[in-house]
Amino acid sequence: MTASFRSVLAALGCGTLFGFGLSLSGMLDPARVQGFLDPFGAWDPSLIFVLGGAVLVAMAGMVWVRRMPQPVLADQFQIPANRPIDRPLVLGSALFGIGWGLGGFCPGPAISALPLGFGAGLLFVIAMVAGMILHDRMLAGKV
Amino acid sequence: MSPYLTSFAGGLLIGLSAILYLILTGRIAGISGIVGRLAEGANAALNGAFVIGLLLGPLLYHLAFGAWPAVTISASLPVIILAGLLVGIGSRMGSGCTSGHGVLGLARFSPRSMVAVATFLITGIVTVTLMRASL
């Protein structure tokens, strides 16, 4: 097997694990996400444990990653450089949060919910991908 | 099982997936980055395989537990379209979403990711609070 073929298999396996974890966690449910984003109302704090569990494992894993000279199936790590905190970061994250609150979906759960067959979920993904393309082709570097 | 336990277990698996992807391919498992690059046809095999995996996840859940994960969408269709556009534009402009900034960014103690997570949590909470107040 070539390294790139093994990388594709790794992506398939990691994507499946990610989607299974999302399904188990409750993040797939916009009603629960909106309950989590409602601390002044009928707050559902359980999704803190999704982020907490995920960050805990990733933090432990990062100790290992920092000791690795290179990834298993590639020549080098592609970890984002520590750029300054700038306008696009804050404005983009703010817009993202508004959309997340309005719909209760973020990108991973929206994709993973597709096989469950909700028309509104499909519409969200189409709008989301359109928004991504719109940004990358027209807005990138202009904010 | 208590929703706290299933949420925590799900979170552990999400973290495991993200760190395995980094260890194996050297890449950050940021879903908005993966989907955005796939939409532009960049590295289609790798990004496409991850997205196919995301679609298989709930099927595996159904095989394991005999039920589908709950999905309750209450927003009207115009609101869903607006929400999708904002999530798409915002995640690309902000270089990440709940996975790239939320999981790996916080785990790497990245100051940019801490600012991103605090920002989208605040605007998300303000949005839901205003929506509930206007109902």
C-alpha cells in the first residue's frame, strides 16, 4: 500500500470514529445544542462534557505528538502557525456563533446528520457549503 | 445511561479521532477546513474519505445501539438557510469551528483558538437567548 492510500484509509477510519462520537455525544441534536447555548433559560449543561472529554484526550495526545519527529503516514505535521489574533478570526468566529445558535448545527454534526434524512439538515449543509465557497472565492483577504 | 456519561464518552471518542488523524496524517481534524477544501476540490481523496466517515458514523451508531441518534430541528427553513450561510462564511473566515478551534486548538493551548471559542460561545449564547426572549 502506498502512503497516500493508507492516509485515505486513516481519514475514513478517523471520520467514522468522529461521526460515531458525535452521534453518541448528543451534538447531532440541534435542540440539545440550543439548550446548551441557553444558560439564562432551560440550560442543558451536558454538552460541556463533550468538549471536556474531547479536549482531555487531545491534550494527552498532544504530549505524544510533540515527541514525534513526523506523522506516521506523512513527511511533516501541518499544524497552523501561531499567527496574531486578527479581525477575520474574531469576526468569523462571531458570525459562526450566530449561525450555530440560530440553527443548532456546526459543520461536523450537520454532515453526520445527513444520513438520517432530514430535509432541513440537507438545506443547512447546502447553505453552509455555499457560504464556505462564497467566503473562499469572494471574501477571503478582504475583511 | 445518563446524558452526561454518553456526552463524555462521545467527547472522548471525538478527541481520540482528532488526535489519531493528527498522528497518522499530520493534519488537524477541523471539519470546516476539511469540508471547505473538499468543496474546492483540494486533496479530494483525503478530505472526501473523512467526510464519508462522518456519514458512516451514525450508521455505525445504529448498528451498535439499534436506534438513530436524536435530531430535533425546530428552526424555520429561512432561518436554517441563514444559519448555514453564517456557519459556512464564519468558520472559513475564522479559520475553524468547534472541532479545529474547539478541540485541537484548546488542546494545543493556541491563543487564537481560545479567542475563537470564547467568541463563538458568546455570540451563540446571545443569539439563543435573544431568540428565546422574542418567542
